[in-house]
Amino acid sequence: KERDLSTWLRFKDIAWLTVSGSGLMDGRGKGWWDASCRYRHGKAVRFEGCEHLLVDHINIVNSPQIHITLLGSRNAELRFLDIQSPESSPNTDGIHISSSNDVTIHDSIIGSGDDCISIGDYTSNITILDVSCGPGHGISIGSFGGGGNEVEVEGIFVSRANFSGTTNGARIKTWQGARGNVRDVHFSDLIFTAVENPIIIDEHYGDPQEKNQTGVHISDVSYSRAQGTAKTAVAINFNCSSSVACTNITLDNIQLKSSIRGQQLSSFCNNAHGITKGIVYPKSCLNYVKYQRA
């Protein structure tokens, strides 16, 4: 059987695995980043179909592509990780999770050229605590629904996250034409430093000319106790599907200011409904409509 050369280290169908160490794994990815995208860039470490997994004190730098991939796994803990690649490196997500449940990531530092942490489809009960992100594209739930696929994601909790100089902070993104549900998502105790899109839902990811307006139903999402600075004027951006509204969105004590002197911040809502609690700046654009989960 032909060997899979897309991943350096692959752990498959293992229970009660611990991967721990204090050394450095250097992917020397620059040669791959400079090459044409038609060449399949390698990923550093992949855990597939694993249960009761512990990844502890791992230091990975300059992966050709994704640093750590978690696929089809459950009951996993990733902690005290240091993952670093340059801001210019393409597709170098720090950690990517897909088709997995009951996963905790905590006490880690991640800088990359893509998402610090990306959460893919068919995931549930994901907890992210005490993570510093930057550079990178933030902590992203999605993208989902490429090719019109069905989406099912729920139970995502992100708390005590620090974003520095990232292109996004707390982000949910879905492709146009997708369908399904993303629900029960909670962000709390966030700090932003010169972040371009601190709080963003983007249901128009991909081709802006796409005519299919079907959308993923994003519901029961909360943002609590967030503060810091934004580089762009629209600091809170809820660009939901025009045909399927985002519902039960909560903003609770959000205090953002511009990192650019004299710039005023604003919020943008497209078919987004929810409530505001406490002090929220920039002023919320959410419309209150009571929705019950089907």
C-alpha cells in the first residue's frame, strides 16, 4: 500500500495515548510556502480516530501546512503547546479539529499564517481556555458547508483568550449555499490588541457572486466580557445569511475602542437577532426577536 506522505507523524485508532516532550519540532516550511499550491504541502502531526488522548508540552514551528490535526477523535486534552509560524506562511493553522467531540485545549501559545485554532464540521463539546493567538486569523468556527454540505456543530466554549495583531478574533464562518446548524457557542473574557475583526460572523464566505442564499442556522451564540482595540471601523460584524437569520445572539459587556487615533467604531448586522446586556461599545445593532430552538 502506498504510504501517506501528507503527514509526518500520524497516530491512528489509538486509545489512552500520551504525546509529551520538551524538544523542538521544526518543519522547515519555507520551501513549501514558496512552492506552487499544486504541490501537496505536508502537515506536521495528525491524530485520527484516537480516544483518551493527551498532547502535552509540544513545541512545533514552521510546519509546511497545519501543525496539529485532530480528526474523528474524542476525549482529548491538548495543553501547554507552543506553535509558531510566520504571519506570511499559507494554510499553517495551529490546531485543526474535525469530526471530534469532548476536546479541551488550554494554556497554549499559537502564532501562524492562518487560524490559530480552526473548528471543523461534526464537532461538539470543544473547550478552549487560556490561549494566546497572534499572529494569525483568530479562533475560527468553520468554514463550513463548502459545496452545499450539511453542517452540525454545537457546544463550543472559548474563554480567557488573548488576540494580538490578528486578522480576526472570535469568528464563525460558513460558505454560501451551506445548510444545517451551528449552535450553543460561547465566547467569554476576551482581550483584543489591534485586531482587524474582533467579533465576526461571516455567512458569505467564499465567492461573493454566489447566488444560492441558503444558509446555516447560527443560534444561541454569546459574547461576554470582551475588551481591547480594533484596527477596522466595524468591530462587531454579524453578516448572516439573508434567508436564514442568526438568532439568540447575546452581547454582554463588550468594550472596544479603535487602535487608530480618531477612528470611531461601529457594528454591522445583516439578519442578526438577539439581545444586549450591560455596556456594549460599539453600540449593538442586534434586533430582539424571541426564537425557540426547534
